[in-house]
Amino acid sequence: MKDSAKGDTLLKCDTEPDSNIGIAKMPIRVLFLCLARNCADTIPLFFSYLQRLETYGFCCRAIIGENGSSDRTRSLIEDAAGPKIAVLDTSMMEVGSSRLIRMAMGRQALLDAALSEGIREDYVCVADLDNVMTSPPDPEAVRVAIRRLQTDTALFAVGATSLPVYYDLLSLRVEGFGFLSNLNKELTDAKKRPLSYFRFHQRRIYSNQRLVTSDAAVLCGSSFNGFCFYNAADYCLGSYRAPDEAEVCEHVSLNLSIGRVTGKKMLIAPELVIHAPADHTPVGFLRFWYDRTIKRLARVCIAWR
């Protein structure tokens, strides 16, 4: 893990109350653990978000796992590195034989790095650094969500909802949605049938995204949806690695492992709102294929760089 003195002034934890916004004397301490690849456009937004949280009484630190970006992501993190920002080389993810395995490897590397140096914070936030940072949850909403963890001892985490729909079905395990345990395999099989792929999304993805979307809190065994807060003590008990990691979202592996150890659940908090990525929301046939064509072309361009 690499850091330097350059980031000394990036973030400053205020311990005195601010009479203008009523900040409590002791800050809420949060460790952000994030993976980054080709996020040069949004990494500055993340740093700005951390500064914004600081002004609202949070004390934030971040470990960012960078894994083979072809843009300026790595240099931007290194330029900001200091006591509050550290970069972790997660290029070992490349040896993973599938995306789910690679993600499990990267997330576990962040968890292990945090454990090795000691987690001083009371809460861990696992967040995506791409679309989420274009419009992250408001600091007051974060405060309300963390208050849920402070007051409800039956919870180990609170995760974000999203608009226009809750999009992250792969990370979700909630009563009444038993099919989710096989969703990744269904998606893989559906990709082999291009002519029916859009229909599959209508029937299995879009319809269930709408069903899960709620303006009320949803109790579940697992969720992520791009932005999630954990009790640090509970987070340390989990693992992203699992025997079935080639078929199961890494967040499911972590959350279910924490649930087995603690007997607790997690909550999808309606106040933690992010915008769902455009290519993960219900769209019509033409937009569906347009989005996927653009996404594929982007991957090809990155590979050629």
C-alpha cells in the first residue's frame, strides 16, 4: 500500500462543533474500501465527496484498490495519497478466471489490507467509484442510515437503494426472491441467445427490479447496490472468498458469511439513494442494444490502448 505526505491537506477531521449545521463534537469515523479501474472522470468526485462528508461531522479515510487502469486513475490516486488516502495495488485480480472471481479477489485484498493495518473506524463503507460518485447520497442521509446501525443491534449493514429502480439483483438475497441464487447462471445462458436476451431482461431482470424498489426499508440477507455501510466489527468477520465464487456475487459471499457468524441481517435504507446506471435500468429494445453496443466498443477501445 502506497501513501505520501501529499494528501495531508486533502481531508481534515474537525472535532469542534459547527454551530451552523449542528455537527456533534465527536466525528463519525468511516473507512472507505473501494476498487477503481478506469475511473479518472469520477475519482475527483469521490475525493470531493469525502471532503463534503468531513464538513458534516464525518472523519473519512479511504483505501483504494487500483487494478490496471488505462487512464489516469492510478496517478490521480497517487497524487492524493497521504494519511487519509492510500492506494493498494490489486493488479493480481487479472489472474482470476472470471469477473466474479476477480471481484472477490480484489474486495478481499482490500479487506485484508484494512485488517493488517488495523481498522480504527467504527464503520466501513464499500462503494463503487464510477456512476455512484456522480450523485452520491447526501451527508445527512448517510447520518440517518448510520443511526440505524447505532440503534438496531440486529443489523450488521445498511445498503443503498436507487432510482429509478433498485438495480443490483446479483447482490440481493431477500425473502420471496429465491430465484436470485441462480441468476448469474441464467444471465450467462441468456447471453448465448441474442435474439431472446432482451426478452430475458424484461421477464427476469426489469420486472423484479421494479418489485424490489421501495420507499420503505427492506430487510434482507444481502445487498450492495453500489454503496453500503457496515459495522466495522461485523465486517471484519466476513469473507468475500467462497467455494462457489465463480457463480455468486462477491457481496453475497461476504454478507451471508457475516450473517452466519453474527445472526444479524442487513437493511436496504430508503434514505441512501443513488442513481442506477443507465445500462442497468429498464429500457426499450433499441436502447437496450444501443447501450450494450456502446459498452462493448468501449471495452475494445480500452483493450487497444
